[in-house]
Amino acid sequence: MRIVDFFYELARRHKRIKGFFYGKSYEKGASNEAHPLVWLDDPIYGQSVDQTLSYTCNVDILGIPVNDEDVSDVQTAAFDVGLAFAEKINRVYPSTGFKVNGFTFVSLRDYYDNNAAGFRFTYTIVQANPVNRCDDDFDPSKQFPRINALPDFKVENPDGCAVFNEKTGLPDFKIDV
């Protein structure tokens, strides 16, 4: 997904950031991440309005404070990174097609199992719909192969009872009374 790759590149190129993850929120804090860290939450929400795609991306910028006095410093550094991301996204718009349409942020402390601190930014990123209108992606004669749910069994008396105990592919049931 281009938007994930885009955030990966932002994190990789930023001088303060040492790690990037794209994953579920519950996976955070496993202490296997390099901090300062950019965590892009999965899923990324989106919508299309007037040939423009709009992504809502939750991005945590996290560090590990050594003690309680360091929390404010870690949060300040994370906030600066989040602001720098917004500026960089808009600066590279001509080459990427991504633009920040606004963002919100919230401070974090004692966050997840590793007691990280920082800021969560929720960016709204917009881009023109990147669909290739020159390609014909549809084939009206295409067919899916037919798959039967059960194997086809031939029986001597199709209107009456049939015994399936010697047919392969069906489970063998034994009922004890």
C-alpha cells in the first residue's frame, strides 16, 4: 500500500527516528522495537470524495523515558517529529501526490507494556484518485472454475436410500448407544 510505504520512508529518513512498525495497536510495547519509534496503526481508514482519496492515519511517535522527569522531554521530541512529518508531507506533495488536509494529536505517557511516552497524531492525508483509467481491468468473458461443495456420489437408487459407508471423502461416524 503506497501510504504505508510513504510513512515508512518518512520515518526512515527522519534523523531522530530509529524504528518503524505498521501493525495492530495491541502489538505495541513488546519491547522489541527500536526507539524513538514511529508506529502506524493498522487499519488505515479512508474514503473517496470527488475523485480524491482521503486517508485517516493514526501515527504514534514514541520514546522510552528513563524516569518520570524525562516524560516531558520525550513528549516534546515526539511532538516536534509529528509536526515535521506534516511539513515534510506537504513539501514533497508535487512528487508524491500526498498532502496533509489536517491533523489532531494527543499526548501519551505510560503507554502500553513498555511505558513509552510521546504523541499520537491522526493525520488526514489526501491525494487524487490514482486509478489507471487507461487500462481495461475487466474481461466480460472471464469465468470462475466451478467447485462442488461435496464430492459427486453415484447411487443405484437416487430416489431411495443410499449407504455411504464405503465412499471416500466423507467422515466415518460411529454412534454408541
